[in-house]
Amino acid sequence: MTGTTPDFTLLPDLALRTLGGAVVWANDESFAEKENLIRPEESTYSPATFGHKGQVYDGWETRRRRGELGAHPDTDDCDTAIVRLGVPGVIHGVVVDTAWFKGNYPPEVTMEAIAVEGYPSTEELIARDDWITLVQRAKVEGDSRNPFSVDSRKRWTHVRLRMFPDGGVARLRVHGEAKPDLRLLDSGQFDLAALENGGLVADCSNRFYSHPQNILMPGRARVMGDGWETARRRDRGNDWVRVRLAGEGVLTMAEIDTSYFLFNSPGAASLTGIRADGGEVELLPRTVLRPDTRHRFAIDSDAAVTEVRLDAYPDGGLARLRLVGTLTEDARARLRAEYEELS
């Protein structure tokens, strides 16, 4: 496969099924199901695996469009899929991945978005005429990751992929920053690091085996690949990950989960809070970790922090990181102002 990897792919995929995303509608899925678009794993292919409808593809594939008397379809004919994001957010870029679709990929695509409160029906989403174009009609290549940057500072809840005129797309990745409903963050303590609450991995030392955003995903990891694992270090340093919290807050509890990491978990870890002025405060001193274990630690600090750095000694893998606490009043005010600006 070809295709470059732009910086926005470091951001979480807001459409992932494991984050709560769903493909709520597609006008056609004759050859392959629409739900494949947001599966978390990479698309796979097994040659000569024919079903009743033909070769089995791990993606979304529609029938061949035909005009009147078998003519080529009109240039504006297209197939469409609507995806509800797992978490509403600001979209920085999308990747239309046509892996394994070599003679049956769409020549062109567009991407649109909309912000709808609550839980709209499929019929309502189809009927709405206020969809905003984020990616103008653009050419795509077959068997490739086709990245498109998005220049928008609005908060979106759904995206609409259109392919002209038909064909197959393996995966749709919608990278951005989660911006949940603020009313959900006003009910007391919560996980300030969780992606679904607006947390974000801002940087890390290494992402050789898997994406660091995985440690902030909802629920429990099911396998080792659901977490974040680094390469084996051959120097005297250590690996680390820096998490931007949903907002400035005071933390009361941390959970460092090494589930499924049996022989490759870190030997120890520490947590350092970073204040708004850049100063640092110790939240958890260097502490021994056990393999395949959910560790919970009380945090005895009243310092308000905006980020937390986890240092893993010397390297290894983590399944999840939870950082429970409460937002400061200043953070609530800033988030309310931001929410109004993004709406």
C-alpha cells in the first residue's frame, strides 16, 4: 500500500467502533457491509474467498452503477454512507483507506459533516440539508491510504462519505479532538484522561507496536493489541507518554492497567502533573508494576494540573490509563466558552 502519514493521524480516530462510532446508514452495501468502515483493525484480504455475491472484501463495497440502457452513470451519481462519531469533536483530517480495492475502488470521494444534538433517527439525518463539506470532491488511489486535511474549527457529531460513482472503501478514519457535551462533565468526579471526555495523548516517546491513544479508550482491553506497546529500549533511558486532560483539574485517583502484558509490561512507572504555567508536581513516585494487573493508586495532591506525564521504566506496554478527578472552576468556564465557539 502507498500513501503518506500526515501529523493529524497522531490524533484519535473519533469514528472507531470501539469508541462508540456506528455506520448508521448506507444507500447500498451489495458486496460488503458498511460496518466494516469503522472496524479498529487494519483491513485484511484472502484471495479466492468467494461467497454467493463474489469475492469477500473487508470493507464497504457497492454494486456497479449503470445508467439508462447500460450506459455509464451520470458524473454526479454516488453511493453514500453516514457515520455517527463515537464522540463529537473537531475534525483535523480523514483517511479514506482503499486497501485491497484495486480494480473496484471509487475514483473520487467527498466528506461532509453535521452537528445534531441528541440521538437523531436515520430518516432525519438523510433528510437534513445543512451538511457542510469538509473535503471537496477529490481523487483517490486504489489500495492506498488517501489522507485529506480538514480546515474546520467546528464541533461535529456525524460525517457523510460519498464515493463517485461506486466501488469499495476498506476503512474510514476520522482523526480529531473529542469535544463531548459539557453537561456530561458537570456531575462530579470523572476520568479526565478518557478520550470520550476530551482527554488526548499529546505526545509519546515511541509507538512502534501500537497507537498510544489506545490507553485512553473506553472499556477494558480485550487483547494486548488493544493497548500501547513500545519497542525494546537498548539505551539507558525510559519511555513516556504525555496526556492532555479534558481540562485543568485536581486528580484523586489513577489506574495504570497492564492487562494482557505478561512478559512485556514496564517494571515500574511514575506520574508527573504539569501545571498551566509549565511547572511540575509529583503525583505518583516511581512505583513497581506487576504484569497483567489493574493497579489503582490514590493521589494525595491538591495541585491543579492540565497534563500528566507517565514515565514507564524502562519500556513495555500498557492497556489503559485512568486519571480520575474534578475540573477547576476556571477550566469549566474555559470549556463553556470553547463549546459556544465551536457550535
